[in-house]
Amino acid sequence: CRFRTTQAQAQAGTSVSLLKGRCESLIIADKSATPKCRSELIAILYANRDVSFVLSLADGRMISFKGRAEQFTDAQTTLKVSQVTTVRKGAIKASKAAVSGSCVYTRFARLANRLECVAAGQTGRYAASFLTNGTEPARFTLR
């Protein structure tokens, strides 16, 4: 899963990948949510080069780490995180928090990848660690 935006991708729209694996840890506003974290990670690459990593929880909540991809290599992408968004099941409006932090998405095998995110703001500390299981992600494009 690469996060470079080409001209063709920008014209195509938003790219979404669903990755399976294991949520190793999740902190939301200074509180551990690890036991409720599901085994799926959604990676969203917007046409403007912003990236969101979204994790879902068994209680219906979702959390998104969003920012701009800054550094690319074949093995690693670094994202400067500027916003964390949480959504509760049944909520009409999402809760957005301005944060400062980073996500590092590392490729260490053909399809095995690790995501590490850490961010903090006035609403607390947020962190996530996710390891994919090496299966081919489901991919689609929103136009």
C-alpha cells in the first residue's frame, strides 16, 4: 500500500484500502481502547495528498488520524498528523481535535505492514499500533 499521489490518482479520486491484521494498541484521549479495537485498518488517500488511517472499535466508535504524507521511500511513509476525528455509534456529528503528531507506515514484507501513530493536543494523547496480516488489501476508488 503506497501513499504517493500521481496526477492520474488525483484525477481518479479518493483511494481507499481495507487492510486486515491485528490492532496492537489504541489510545483515545489518554484512555486505552485496545481491547475494543477491531482487526481492520482503513487507509484513505485523498486526491490532495492528505491521508487518513481509520480504526474501528467493537462498541461502534471510529477514530481517524489525518494529515499530509511528507516522506516517502519504498519501505516507509511518514505522515504529519494534524487532526484526530472520533465518531460514536449513532452520533450525528464527529468530534474533531487539532493535534500534532505523526504516523509511520512501514512496509517490511510484500504485503505485511506496520502502522504506528502518536499525536497529542488539548483533548489528550492519541496513539495506535497496527500490524497487517499480509493478505492483499481490498481497494477501491471514490469519484
